[in-house]
Amino acid sequence: MNTGRRRSALSYIPGLTNNAVLKLIIFSALLYVMFSLAWGVVMLVYQGDSTFNQYFITNVSLPVVAGFKNHWWTIFTYGWLHYPNGFWELLSNMLWLYCFGSVVQMLIGDKQVIPMYIYCLLAGGVFYLISQLLPGELGKPPHIIGLLGPRAGLMGLAAAAVTLTPQYRFYLTETFSIPIMVVAGIFGVLMIIGSGFYLPVILMLAGGGLMGFAYIKLLKAGYRPGGWMYALKGKIEGLVTPDENAEWKRHNKTRSKMLDKIYEPKNGISQKRIDEILDKINQKGYNALSKEEKDALMRAGKE
């Protein structure tokens, strides 16, 4: 058993290693805690949240399309964070993530969940920005500083789960179950109500759902849209993490060279052979040696 390999602290959480859904939930919760702590500190120091909104929210939330050019990176960050005062939103989102994500993970494996989730967030962000180009009130975004939340990713997982297994049922007891189509329908209605009926937000949800549907179709066609993410992750880990197997082989090679030098034959008898003979003497006495062993010991003593 190899006891020399290091493990991260999170790897000791039961079931985490091969559970992408649990990783997403833990990651989202940790980000929420850190974001909320930062908000609390700023509130205490500046006696208000205007500074937090200016320096934090605007730099991680999805802005109006006119301001996207100066905050292009927010399309990669908006879906991973919740507003500091949005604990109940976080809780409900994580429940939906577990609900649909666990179905997707069970059917296509844990390595597809995170790439799909990321693609859905990106697609939702693109739909949100493009929809603001619609004329008049149609393209009007919500009256907020910026958009935060993983709703596009959740919608993508819901669409993926329904696409994979439209007949699936959630069993609450042995005799009572709810079809996934009903659960997805309730989820969709709640998301639309929560959008405030702003068209850009509704289209953001649609974009995430379409990406989840398309991802499953690509998988069924034999493509692996998320394969490159894990390949890149492996290369980065290889650059920053020492290869323990290579280190062990290098150590063994050095050790073997040292032992070979120590056990270099003397008068035709290696030091290792001498040690074996001496061990036999210690265990059974000199008379237990064979003639060949006695001769070998004699030749070695003439060195």
C-alpha cells in the first residue's frame, strides 16, 4: 500500500472524489461564505454597501451589454456566486442542483457534470447579453447592478436530465413517486417567476436549457464536449505537482547504484554474499556452513 501519496483535505469527505455534484455544492457554498464575509467587513468599515457594490459586485456579476466590453470576464464568474443576502436562494439552488445533477451524474458519469454546467452558464450569459439588443422594453435588463446566480446552469442540468430519461421518477416513499417531467415543470415555472418576467433573464434560462439539451445530444452522437477540460486539468496538475512515481523510481535508481558500489565483489565474493554467510553463522554456527561457503569466507578474509 502506498502511504506516501498526499491527499487534499477535501478528499477525506465521503463520496467526494467521484461526485461532481457534491463538489459543485461545496464550491458554491464556500464562495458564498467568503463573499458574505467580505460584504460584512465592507459594511462595518464603510457603513453601507455602495462600496461593496462598486468594487465587488460590478466586477463579478454580468453587467448590462453596454458595460460588458470593460467587464468581459464576468461571463465566467457570474454563475458561481450569490448575493451576500441571498442565503435562501443559495439553499434552494443547491437543492435543485442536487435534484437534477444527481440524475445526470448517475446516467452519464461524474466527469460530464462540471463541463456541462460550465457550458450552460456560458450559454446563458451569452443569451442574456444578446437579448439586451432587442428594441425597447423587450431588451430591458433587471434594475440591478449586475446579475449573479447559477440559474442558467441549473436549467441546463434540468434539461439534460429530462433529455436523458424523460420517464424517470423521484421516489419519496416506496409507493409514492413524482415524475421528473413534473419536477422539471415546477422548477421552470419557479425560475420564470423568479426572473421578474424580464425577457433577458428568461432567455438566459432558455440558453442554459438549450445547452444542456445539446450537450446530451452530442454525447449520444459520440462526442465528448468536456474532454478537453479534464485533459487541460491533467496537464496543469502535471506541471505544478511532482510526479511521485517518477520521484520514487529516481530514488530507487540512486539507491541501487549505492548498493551496487557497496556490494562490489572482492576477490570474486560480493559483500552481500559475505553478509549472508555471516548471518548463517550467527543463526546456526560455523559448522553449519557448506564447504563452498567456508571457502568463500576464507577468500574474502584474504582481502
